[in-house]
Amino acid sequence: MAYRTIITGLGHYVPERVVSNNELAEVIDTSDEWITERTGIKERRWFKPGFDRTSNMGTKAALMAIENAGLIPNDIDFIIFATLSPDYNFPGCGVLVQKELGIKEVGALDVRTQCTGFVYGVSIADQYIKTGMYKTILVIGSEIQSNVFDLSDKGRDLAVIFGDGAGAAVLQVCEDENRGVLSTHLHSEGQYAEELCLLEPGSRHAKRIDMETLTEENGIWPYMNGRQVFKHAVVRFVQIINEALEANGLKPEDLDLIIPHQANLRISEAVRAHFELPKEKFYNNIQKYGNTTAASIPLALSEAWREGKVKEGDLICLASFGSGFTWASTLIRW
């Protein structure tokens, strides 16, 4: 019997603190107009130290997803946690969520492909479910990034873009061949790995933590080659969406909704214009959350579903591009 993977529950969580462009302009030489024009972002969420953690934000999103699926935590067979900002260098956040949910003796896997992490996680879950290995898998994307950026004029270009948040989905086995994940597509191009990266602290030194290496010049702040990222992102988004459609014998106009990784509103608009699709077929919430990296797609998908923009029978494409460079998509018949 051929199994299909369906998403049965969605959830999200964002910290309470709202940081507007005007608030950033008080500490950085920028303005609401400058940020909005270049990114589309109006505000973002920042975590509360001592209260929010990458793992417990993921847990809160997961509890919402589990409840919406009509399940309890112990119904989960496997946990996949995508993040670039784990609580600790090790262990990963997957086992921390397992502890917080009170689930015993299930597998937990962390995915470190940054912005594509959630889509990679969905692809892994889909393979496990299709082979019959697991029946109910929790996939989480969660990030705390507001504490890693240089809040100065020098770090302005990155500091204004990113935010904190979490999203989660429950994936389950289904025997209805007309529903669920139709295909997933994963790519990477490692020659551009250092075009978007955080280098320090790294394990390549004689001492991993060495004050001489922890200098601004050696990479304690994230680095992004903005021109390269923008150029590659537009091309790869188009390619990965086309790949999903062609694999299933479909056309862009067949899509009901595209949920892109919330990298930059200008990128999303460029991709939408390429496909000549109306605005209502692209879902964007970067305006109020910024770029939440691995959390951006599940957070957006959860919000779109709650707003009634994801309905049974809809053809949904999740598409992402990010550090690595990596890019990925999945096509879902809801």
C-alpha cells in the first residue's frame, strides 16, 4: 500500500516584544523608510532573556500544532527540529523539546540547513512516513537571532532583517492518494557557503573558545554578501518552484498558494512577478516578523491556515533559499 504524508496540525509562537523600525532607528543610523524600502519589514519580535529559549518557543508552537491535530504529545513518534540558533552547542533542541513535552524514548533529530531547515525537515519526515518507519512526526522550526547581531551602524544591514519566532507542524500517515505531500526537492551549492555565515566560535582552532579569535574581524558577527544572496535567491526560488511543478505535471496557475521563506519582501515580489501570479497567491508576513530563518515557513503556514487561506484540496508550495547556499521546496495537496 502506498502511504501519503499529510499535515494534520499547525502551530506557531512569537515573543511578546515588538521592535519597530523606529525603535531600531534610535540606536542605528537607519529609518523606517530605509528598512521598508529595502526589505518590506515594519517590525519584528525579540525574545525575552530568561523566559524565551529556542527550544521552549518550539515547544509552545508544537503544543498548538499537536492540539490542532487532535493529538496528545505521546502520540508523537519522532521529532525533527530545525534551527541555526540552538540553546546549546550540544545537545540539540530536539531532545529538549522531547523533555519539555514529556515524551519518552522517541527519536529526535536536529536539522542545520538554516533557512531551508523546515522544508528539509518535512522532506525527511515524508520519507520516514512513506516507508512506514513512523506514523506521526513533529517538525519544528525555531530561532532566536536578535542577540547575535551587531546593533551598530556597521551591522545595520543584517540587524534590521532578522527576528525571533517558532512554527511547528504535525505530519501523519494517510492512505488517501489525492492528499498530502506530492514531492520534495532539496539542493545545495557549497561553493557559496561563506557568502552568508557566522564563523566564530568555530571548531577549526586549537582552542574553540579563544579570546584572540573572538574579534569582529574574525567573524563573531554574521556576514552576508547581500548582492550575491539576492541574485541567487531569486533564481533559485524560481527553479525550485518550477521543479516541484514539473515533477507533478502542473503549471504555476494550478497553485492556490505559495509560501516562500520570508527572506525579503522584494525577493518574494520578484518571484511572484516572474510567475505572473496575483498577490493573493503569495503569502507574506515578513512585514511584522522579519526573517525568522528556519521558523519563517511554518510560522507563515500556521498563520495562513488560521486566516482561512489554506483549505482542503488546495495546492500549496513551500519554497525556501538560504545559507549554504541551500534551496528546497515541497508541493502539498491539502
